[in-house]
Amino acid sequence: MEKGFTINACCSRVNIISETQTITLGEHLFLATIVHCSYCGSIKATTNIKEHKMAGDTIIVEKAGKTLKAEYFTTTNGCGCRFFINEEFIQEELYEGKSIAWAESAASNWLSGVKTLNG
């Protein structure tokens, strides 16, 4: 930025930055975005808090007399899956940096027999 240029009259040396933090309250997840001047700390009007919807779903398949269930979901750092046989929890896998589509594929692959679980 040019010397002497100000935004929203905060200070003469402006460096606007945006930082996002995840806040968990009970079972609810929020994304707080703080937009501020790194020099004076002045908060800008674009600062906001939004509820983060935990996208995901459950897939259930009957196979060889057993009920297989896979739940896929997003996390703050990516996504994950929980695997169940006859409602008994088997394992959870987290996929850091991956999309919800990745988790959905992992769930589908396990239910179809393509993917095996470790442990």
C-alpha cells in the first residue's frame, strides 16, 4: 500500500489482514473471520461469524446377513468416515486436507468391498 493511504480511517500505515478461526460450542461449529489492520488492530466491517454446516451423510448396505453403515462428515481440517457393522462401531478415519467427496468415496468403497479397514 502507498504511504499515507488509509482505509476506514484506522491509521496512516494500513495492512489489512483476514484470519479465520473455528469455534466449537457443544455440537455446533462456527467460523469466525476477523478482518483487521495488523498495525493498529482496528476491526473492519467485513468481520463476521457464520455457522459452519457439517456436511455429510450416512450410507447403509445389507451384505451377507450384516448391516454395514458408513457415516462421512467434514472436519475443520478436511473430512472423515466412521464405519459400523450391525450398529457396532468399528473404526474412524480422518482425511486431513481432503474434500467431503473423498470421504464419500471412502465410505462407498468400504461398503462395496473395495476398501479394507486397518486395525
